[in-house]
Amino acid sequence: MADMRDEPLVLGIETSCDETGVGIVRGTTLLADAVASSVDEHARFGGVVPEVASRAHLEAMVPTIERALKEAGVSAKDLDGIAVTAGPGLAGALLVGVSAAKAYAYALGKPLYGVNHLAAHICVDQLEHGPLPEPTMALLVSGGHSSLLLSADITSDVRPMGATIDDAAGEAFDKVARVLNLGFPGGPVIDRYAREGDPEAIAFPRGLTGPRDAAYDFSFSGLKTAVARWIEAKRAAGEEVPVRDVAASFQEAVVDVLTRKAVRACKDQGVDHLMIGGGVAANSRLRALAQERCEKAGIRLRVPRPKLCTDNGAMVAALGAEMVRRDRAASAWDLSADSSLPVTASHVPAEQPPHHHGHSHDHVHETSKENLYS
């Protein structure tokens, strides 16, 4: 086995939403995972406020990077590269991360890798279960995304199979929690209440599951509306709302559709591995039902531990390390944050390789300020 010190040592920065995540990875080994969350600052607004998130990232960035380096017991000059989420995400929040990554990479003379947030969510599983089989089917479910992706090569070939056409699953959890007055974020609290409720108490709709519907696409907007109307009708009739049963029945409707479509995609594509990631992958019922349905279908299920499912720097570092290991081109100094970066772009390589790689970085000065902040 190769000496672990030969494996690429990469620092990853993640600022796509409200978590400032900094991770350090050597190959597929996690050395540090430091997170500063601004979730409490958003809770009073009942959702993430982009401007609040961006300011929180600015304040947290340097201390979080220093904490990660200390935790990993490595020096910044030992790094083989700096990886950063270039998109998708909130534009202002992404810019803070990309600017910080550029500054560190430039100051340290290290290559910069702007990577895709969704591809990073898939790659993080390598830190827990070892190298990803190729191809792997991935179901990513979070506050911003519900996607089914086929990954033949995590650094260069990720294909969208299906996605949500309206609300993401995590968004639906937040909105239903709000109607039930359970607070924000909705995912963990609904999971908790659902454990004591009856998932079959109320027959909520399963979106896009008809014979003519898109096989791998998701829709949760109708479900969210159905839940809200059901609760309103109860309240209007002066009856008590059975919060636990509503939570359990709503949650069941979401995870039923997610797992059913994911297993179907695996079977249709002849893929025997399913990886589930993103914040909603921390949901206990989703994990249990996926396990049950995968076992029945002869599919191996891989789900990282909950802390690695939510947004974190470790996942960005994991994908960065894979870029270095596979010798993928580094990003250019005019790398920009792209809030709608397509998942087909696992990373944003330079148009042409930098001339004097690793020696002098004069070409950064040719980049106009306009590009750096565009």
C-alpha cells in the first residue's frame, strides 16, 4: 500500500449556503472538518437570508481555516491544493469562499480547484466507505436540491437523471414545519416528531408517480400544499392538529417517492450501487426505507454519517483530492462563483493550463478586477 504521505493533501472551502465549512483531507482520509454555522442567525427569519449568510462567512472564514489546520496538525505550506465550491449556491455566499480560496492559493503558490457542490456531496462518501464504485447512482436531497445523478467518474462525468421540478425535499420539510409551528430548520424536528406518529394516518399525495410522469423527476410543491390545506381544515373545524401523525405521514410521502425513484433508476441503468447524500440524507426514515428497498433489489446502499451529509468543507476537500490524484487541470485565477453551475461540470478547469505552474503566479495580475469580482 502506498505511503499515506504520498496521497494528496487538500484543503476544501464550502460557503454555498449558511455553513462556513473547511475540511482537510489526505487522499480519502479525513483529517479535519471545521464548521461555523449561521443557522441561528437565520432562524428568526424562518429561512436563510443571503446577505446575513455572506457576512457570517466573511467573519468566520479565517478562524475556521486556522481551526482546521490546527485540528489536522498540518501547515498551510504542506497543502497540495485548495478546493472551493464554485457553485451552485447563493451567489454572495459563494463569492466569499471563492475569494478566500484564491487568496490562500495565490499566497501559498498552490493550485486552485473550483468544484461543483453536488459532485462534492457524492464524493464525500469516499471518506467513510472508501473509493466510489464507477458508475454510482447518487440521490442528493437537501434544502436546495433533489437530484438523481449517475456518476461514471466523479471528477469529469456526472450525468443528471432527474431533478425536482419545483420545491426541493428540504424546502418542503421547512415549509411544513413552519405550518406546524415547529421552527426552522424543519428536517431534524419533523424527523423527531415523526418517530412518534403514524405514517399511514393521512394519505398525502405522491407527486409525479403516475404512468405518464417523468420517471426520475420529483415534485414536492403539491404535497406541501396538501399538508397545509389539511392542517387549515382541521384548525378551521376547531379540531386539534395531530402534529406527530402529520409529520410522520408527510415524511413518509417524501421518502417513499425518493427511494422508489432512486431504486428504479438503479435497476433501469443496471447500476448496483446507490449513494444518498445532502442534508435530508440525515433523515432516519429515509435511511431505513432506502436500506429496505435496496436490499430487496440487490443494490448496495452507501450513506455517509449525518455530519458528512449536510454542507461541509470535508466534501469539497475530498473532491479536490480526487482532482489532484487524477491529475485534473487546476482552475484559472479568474475563476468566478456560478450560482447555477450545472452538475455536468464537476469542476471549473482553466481554459488553458497556467504557463508557469507552481513557480510564479505573475499571470494573476493580468486578470482585471472586474473578472475577480464578476
